Amino acid sequence: MSKLIYGRNPVLSSLGENRVEKVFVDHRFNDRNILDKLKTKRIPIERLDKSGLDKLADGGLHQGIVAVVLNFRYFSLEEILASSQTKKFPLVVVLDSLKDPHNLGAILRTCDAFGVDGVIIKKHDQVPLNATVAKVSTGAINFVKVSEVTNLSTALQTLKNNGFWIVSTDGSAPNTYQEIDYQRPIALVLGSEGDGVSNLLLKRSDYVVKIPMSGHVNSLNVSVAAGILIAHINATK
């Protein structure tokens, strides 16, 4: 089964991973780097006008190129756990019911930048991997292991059974994120844009932390919060 992605960086990334099956480009598209790679790999190219590309990209910013790629790969939780065993203090990110593909894409980009071992999302009530996520991630979608699970609470228990400490975020938490010792395997739980982390997952957590703020706005975009927390955890290892 195939999917569509769009934008130069996501297509370049997918070319490097040999996931591209066919490409549609604007009549004026002249990026020699991409065109030469397509020629070398003998990938079919079809030229369309802008309206045709707009339709394929569903109105997204395609930069003159849309590609048909192999379906986005999901990993099992067991695969993420197995690959994380090579690190002394692995870090996985658990996302509770995110709805905005831009947030998911931005979080994947951050996870790739800081070497996060995997991202766990729900099969339902959660934005899946799609073309918008791929575009916003600028290709990181091809390098970050994402696991789609039926039940996040069960997944957290599995992580605990494998030595992970669960750190969830909540604006009313008594502790700030700087007060926690991250010298251990960590599963960082981030909540949905509107509701935050569910009460069930908060109860499963070993620590609940907040990001202290002193401005007039009392909350952060979830992808911004993810960047702050992941960078801090990475720096303390």
C-alpha cells in the first residue's frame, strides 16, 4: 500500500531510504539534486500543472513536488524496547491523543535531532503518520521509530516492566521538570493540545512535572513543550 508525501525535504529523505515509487513535479520544477537522484534510481516522473499538484497535496505547501511512497512504517513496542537496550539511559516519548499533524511532525523532528529511541501513539483518537506529518518533520518521519498501540495505559505498564520511569506533564504539577533525576530509562508522556495527559496515564506515572512560566500565557504548544523537555533530558544524561 502506498501513500503521498510532498515537499522537497521529505521527498529527498524518502529517496535516501529507497521508499519513493513515483514522483509528480511542476512543469517548472528544476531542482537538479532531486531530478538527478530520480534519474539515477529510475523513478518515474510525471509533470503536472500547479492545480494538479495542489489537488494531490490536498492544499499543502508542496514546493512543486509530490511523491508516491511506500506506506509509512510503524514499529512494534517490542522493537522499540529491543533497540533501546543499547543505551544506558534510553528515552521514549508517549503522545496521548494528539490531533494536529503539525504538532506530531514537529515532535518527530525534535526526536530525531536528539536521538529519541521511539515514539508511542494511539491507534485511535490520534493523528496518524500522514503527508502533513512527513512535511513538517522535514523527513524525520523516516528515521524515528513510531509505534501505534491500542492502549497507552498497557503500553506504559510494559515500559515500567522493562525498567522505564514514567514522567508525565501537567500544568498543575507540584514539581518542575528540572527537579527530576533523568539518569535512568525515561518514558516522557505528553498530552493532547486541549485536554493534556489523561487522568489514567497520570496515575500510571512515577513523576508528574510542569514547565514553569512567568509570562501572561499559562500554557505552551505541545511541540514546544516537547522540545524543551527532550532537550533538557538529553542534556542531563
